[in-house]
Amino acid sequence: MLKQTITFTDYNDEPRTIEEYFHINEAELIDMQANSEGGIQADLEKAIKSNDIGQVLGFIKMLVHKSYGKKSLDGIHFDKSEELTNSFINSAYYSDFLLGLIEDNGDKGIEFIKGVLPKKLMDRALSQAQGNPTPPFETKAYAPDARGTFAQFQAEAQARIAQEAAQAAHPSAHIPAPQPVAAPQETEEEREFREWKANRAQAAPTQFRVPAEDPLQGFPTQPNQQ
């Protein structure tokens, strides 16, 4: 975070001194990179190489507006908003502050940029502007934070609940087709026992039916039956 002490004369012609703070966090820098055609580094290199006071002032002005905010007294928050930026732009010291950054061959502007942008990015841009070879710009891969992990878990849980509700509403549409069940394998003992029974059935003698004995056999026949 960069603190700037600004001395100026207010609209009541009273001399005053005020402190303002400027800061760009890493997430804001990534957003600036994504919304710049060539990236923030390319914009900085172009402004430095051009030796054009208009381009340098335009880049610094953009950076001032992006980084301006109000630091809380406890140091926990750094608030930024369009209203705060507009209030800063309409202040009695904005113009003097901005133009002061391009005085002395832009040395104050370079110091401001160094104080706001990450040192590694600034050193690379200055090296490029001087024509020195530089390694490829490093990128960082971000693993999901706790909030992202929880959001992903919540989305999966909601999808699972919706699927279960759909299955409850239309159970027949989700019943899986019955799968064929393989017959149990016959053991060696079972096979031998089955063959033994078959052999016994083939070797058994033929059974003949014995007619039932006549209960009247041996009694004299009736005269009408002779």
C-alpha cells in the first residue's frame, strides 16, 4: 500500500495537507490484465518507451483511479467505489497531485507506479523498456479456496437431491433392468453323486405289477355262475 502526503490550497484558499492511500491487490491486478489488450505490463512498457507525456499521464491516471481508496482506521478494510473515486477527482488537490506525478521527467510517476504495482512486474517492464532480455512472465495457478470448494460441494449435493426427487416422482422410469443371474457351479462331489444316482436307476431290475388276489378264490361258485 502506498501513502501519499499531499499539500494543497483548498477552495477556501486555505493551505492544507492531507494523506491519501493507493493500493491494488492481486485479484484486481489479474482483472486489469484480463481487460487489457496486451496486459498491464505491455501497457506500462508502451508508455515508458513512447516518451510521450500524454501516454505516460494516461497510464498513471488509470492506475491512480484503479488504486485509490479509503483505509479503515483498524487497517482491515480498504474501501473502493465509484463514489469515492469521483469525490477524489472533484477534490481541490486532484489536479495538482496528478500533474505532479509527471514532473521531474516523470520520476514521481515512476515511484508511484513502483509503490502500487508488484515489484516483479515493475522491474520486468523497466527492463523491457531498456531493451534487456527478460524471461517469460510467470503465471500462478490458483487452487480452489475454501469458499470455492464449498460451492462445488453444495452444487453436487443439490444435483444429487434433485436426482433423488426425480426418481421418487417417477420410480418406474429409473428401475434398472434385471440382470441375468448365473447358475451356481456344480461341485465335483455333486457331479459324482448325480452320476451315481443315474447309474443306480439304470441298474435296478424291472418292476412288474402283481395283480391283487381275488378275495372269493376257493369258495364254491354260485349255480348261476357255473
